[in-house]
Amino acid sequence: MSRHKYPRLGSISAPQKALCSCCSYPAVNRIDIQEDHMRGNDEVMQVCDAHLIMARSADWKMLYRDFNEERARRRAFHAAQGKGDE
């Protein structure tokens, strides 16, 4: 059993995509959030400065709320774009 508390911030690296996963601002870093001790259960996000601060301060509730809202917004946008092609 691990002594670490989860979730926790894992590695921070250069962004792989242009936009933050949690909002529409440019991404400055890519973060790995370790959900538990099992490999493969990590969440990967591209984050802007504001969301990087949330991750570093372990404000997981706000970070995941913004992440889920932005993902739903982007999916709705792409679904609406796809309907116009038919």
C-alpha cells in the first residue's frame, strides 16, 4: 500500500496541444494527475497558468469541474458541426 495521498500531481512537461483542457486559453504545460497507485489510472491535461496553479495547490474539485465543463462544451460544439454536414 502506498503512503501517498491521491489524487496528486505527477509530472509536468511541455504542452502537446495548443489549448488548455479546462478552458479556451493557450496551454503552457501538460500535467499528469495520479489518481491512485495503479499505472494507467492517470489523467493527462494540457493546462493554462490558472489551471496549473489549481493543480499545484491540489484544488481538484475546481480543476475537474472546469475540465468536465470544457469537455462537454467542446463535444457539443463538434456534434453541432457534424450535424451541419449531413
